[in-house]
Amino acid sequence: MVAPDPVGEDDITKLIIPDDLPGEPTLKAYIEAKVYDKDGHVIQHHRQPMRSPTQFLLALMAIPIIGTYQGPSTNVAPSLLVNVLGLPSQQSVYSSTSANISWDFSIQLGSGTQAFSLTLTSLAAPIANGSGAGQLYYNPVTTTYSGTTIYIYRTVINYSSTTINVTEIGLTASVYIQFIDTNNKVQVYTYTYLLTYDIFSSAITLPPGAIAMFEVALSFLG
């Protein structure tokens, strides 16, 4: 038996913040989970709007919108990167060099709950990667895009002998800063951020041997 979606297609298309002003950029997002038993049958299908972007997602979104290029006359990072993301304000004493920013997405699952805050940095009770009791085996993340929508997928497997309930989900990102240091050598610094945090309206249940696919979709217009 497949559990019905808790929301319809019309709900999925609602904005995270429904009272945006006309002409403002809009962010539409949803999270989805499908659970398969050990025989490959779908035993649970859940989808709901994603409601809780943190300040770190908003900061990353701002990078391509407002730009972070400072020009050849300065080697000091814009205040957005320093004050919100906590990145170093200066990587090199050479004004002729530059720093590059790139990032990878990931999905973290948890078994707890907590109140949402723009400054959240982790899930309440992250589920560890493994095959022991209370652990899930995490497969690599797949990221695709179509038009203005980014899709992030992650499949997990319950190799343990106990049932695991997933109650929270977070979209994370590893941000890489590449720069040339004072010795004229390339360096890479890595930072990790929690971009979104949501609690499932009903727990995603993985019995022993079950496989689950989790998806976070982000669509930005404007």
C-alpha cells in the first residue's frame, strides 16, 4: 500500500513566503521521499512544500544576484560573504590575485525535531552513515537542473535490523574557496553550511532492508 501525498500539486507551487510583493524574486521548493521495501515495492510516498531556508541559503543565492566581484584594486571580500557566511575577509596580500567560490550540495537526514531559526547550523539528531542500529547507509548525492530548478537527490539504505524513522531533513552545502597564498601557492578552504531545515509532517519509516530516495527541489524565478 502506498501512503498518499499529504499535499496536492497546488500546494507544491506555493511560495515559501506567500506574501511576497509583486515583482520580487520568488523561491519555490519542495521535499519528497519514496520508500521501497526489500522487494522493490513502494511502501510510502511523501511530498510537502519546503518552508525553511536559512540565512546561508539566502546568502548563497545572493552571490549570483548581486555579484561578489571586487575589481583588481582590492583583495577584501564583500561584507555579505564575511558577515553572513563567515568567510575570511582577505586571503592574499596580492591585489592582483583572486579567490574563486564553488559549492556542492548534500542532503542530511535526522531522527529529531527542533524549532526553526535562520541561524541553524545542524539537524537536531543527525542520522549517521553506517549499517548499525539507528544508522543509514548514504549513497552519493545526485544533482541535476532543468531551466531554473535544481534537483538534489540522495538514496539511503537501512542495513540494520531495526526500523528507522526519519523526522527531519536538511539541505547542506560544502563551499570551497580557492586562492593563492602569500607563498604564491594555490590553497583551498572548505566550509559547510545548513541551507534548509524541515520537519516531515509525518515520519518517513524505513523498515530493515528498505531503500528510500529523498529529493529537495529549488526553483528560483526573478
